[in-house]
Amino acid sequence: MSESVFADRIVQNLLDTDFYKLTMMQAVLHNYPNVEVEWEFRCRNSEDLRPYLAEIRYQIERLAELSLSPDQLGFLERISFMKPDFLRFLGLFRFNLRYVQTGIENGELFIRLRGPWLHVILFEVPMLAIVSEVRNRYRYQTVILEQAREQLYRKFDWLTANASSDELSELQVADFGTRRRFSYRVQEEVVSVLKHDFPGRFVGTSNVHLAREFDMKPLGTMAHEWIMAHQQLGPRLIDSQIAALDCWVREYRGLLGIALTDCITTDAFLGDFDLYFAKLFDGLRHDSGDPIQWAEKAIAHYHKLGIEPMSKTLVFSDSLSLPKALEIFRALRGRINVSFGIGTNLTCDIPGVEPMSIVLKMTACNGQPVAKISDEAGKTHCTDPNFVAYLRHVFKVPALPSKE
């Protein structure tokens, strides 16, 4: 009998999320417990999601039923930097639906979050997983788990045929595919197969629940929201990235040392990433723009500061596939350490299935707009064009030509 790819409950528990949401949540508890934020959903490929609204609402409402079990809290207690006060807070935490609005607006599905950052931060990943899986249940009812499994083994065969044994022994890959997964069961199967049969080095998953299930260390540090929020958290706008990095360093004291570079642009980030931060942080994460050009900038920056690049790590996480990861690995091998977080191409790559392009992004902090510009046209996210223009002016960032 073929195995179904769909479970009744889309989000399994509070740990069925990306690890960096918990690391940021702890930092918010300790530093910004009273900050108010707003978030908005966006479907980048203009797909009509209105027919799925009732089921999406139902699955979001079911989030309020979730709480952490003693065993789940015990898993987090074994992570050295998870503090007792945060774990006590998580033990009491419940999703509060009064911070959520869903409906139809201007002919499109809308999802908005408005409330304390501490209480809405965990909504993002499960909500995106809900939208993705509800849509897939309607559009791809005949998909079976074996299709996802076979596609994954085809990728392994390609990698084995195209990479040497020495390359495979160094190629580090992680699962970053929770938010746009085809379904929970597909992601679970993908992580299981990767752990047991990946021909390179499978280093783990960003999904905390699956890391616990498969006895791995969850992976992740910070997301764009951490840096975006600091645009409205007190310092001068020009100092907002420095404030975000400083706060992170105070919270984690050298742990979780991979910094995200493209919230404004990598050039703007490196202008703030001086010797102090470059020594403190273990490396950088790429999430937009040309990955090789970005890596060359990072290597040059480390050289300029007198830091040996081979003492640092670059993490790549922007729309990766195994062929792309191998290409980047070969270009940088022996020059700097690299690791690859692959998302949709692992957890929603099934023949005949078109993955979604959806985001749920912070749009305001303490009632004022925040923005992500990024290194790539089309990835700018802000509801206030005047603020984007001001941000570009302050950081001397020219507008990128449109991709369209």
C-alpha cells in the first residue's frame, strides 16, 4: 500500500519550526520583551490561494492547541545556551490567535500578525508550512511518499557520479526546508534518507522537532527579522546593524556565530563588520545575489582585516540544489570553509509539483516601518517605499535594476 504524504495535523508540535526562531526568541525575551511588531504574508508567484482560506484558518487555529511536553523541554535543556528562564517561558508558551488576522483582501489571501514580538515570533514558520501543505493537498492529491524518496535518490546518484570521494567527504549539507516543504511527512522522510544514505556529509536540520526525532543537533542562528527590527529599536538607523550584532554577541557570548549579511546589502553589512565582529563571529550566511561574487567579497574582507579565511565558514542558503552546492564548493575549496543549507529543492522537489514562493515578513516594529533590501532585485520587502528610499540613502545603497 502506498504511503500518504499528508498527515491530519500539519504542524506536529511547538518544535516543528526552524531553530533560529528559538534562538532569536530567547534574545527577544532577554532584550526586547515589550517590543510590538507587525508581519505580512506575501505570495511571490501570484498564485490564487483564496480557495484554501477555510482550511488554512482551521490549521492555524489548531496551533493554539500546542504546548511543549516535558520530553521536548528536556531536549532543549541539553542545548548549553538555552537559559533556564527561557525554557520556563517556553514551558508556558501557547500560540495566541488574537494576534492573527486572515482573510481575502484585493482578491488575494492575506495573513497579518500584530502583537508583542515575543509572542508572535514563532508563528512565521508553521504558518508558511500550513499554507504550503494545504495548497498541496488540494493540487497534488495523488502524490505518494515514494515519489519524493525516489527523487532524492536520483539526486544522490547524480552527486555520486559527479563528485570525487574526496569532495564528498568534505561536502557539508543540511536540511533547511521546513517553511516551504511539500508536507511534514515528506520532510520527515527527506531527513531520514539524508541521515542514512547521503553520499556527502549530512550535518543536520534546521527543524528542531526532526533534529530531536533523529538524534541530531538543530542548526540555525539568526534571520533577517533580527537585523530588521533594530532599524526601529533606538539607535540611529546608520548604527542599526551594529546594534543587532552587539546585542547578539552579548546574548550568546561567541556561540551561534554565523551572521546574515544581506538585510540591507552585503556591502552595507561589511562596512559595519569590523575586526571586532569578524573575530567574534565564526562566519557569514549568504541568502541573495550571486554566491561566488558574495564569497569573494567575504574572503577579501577577511584578508583586509588580517584574518585567515580558512578559520571562518561561509554558509549558503539561497535557493540551492546539490549541483549548485557542488559548483560553489569547488570554486571555494581550500580558500574558506563552506556549508550548504538546502530547502525547497530537498523538501518540495517532486516530479510534476510546482513549489510555492511564499514569505511572511516583519513589516513594522514599534509602529514604524522596517525593511529588507537584500542583494537581489525582487527580494526587497517593505510596505513603505519612503522608508526604503531613506534606508538606501543612509547606507548609500543604489537601487538594483528590476529583474522584470
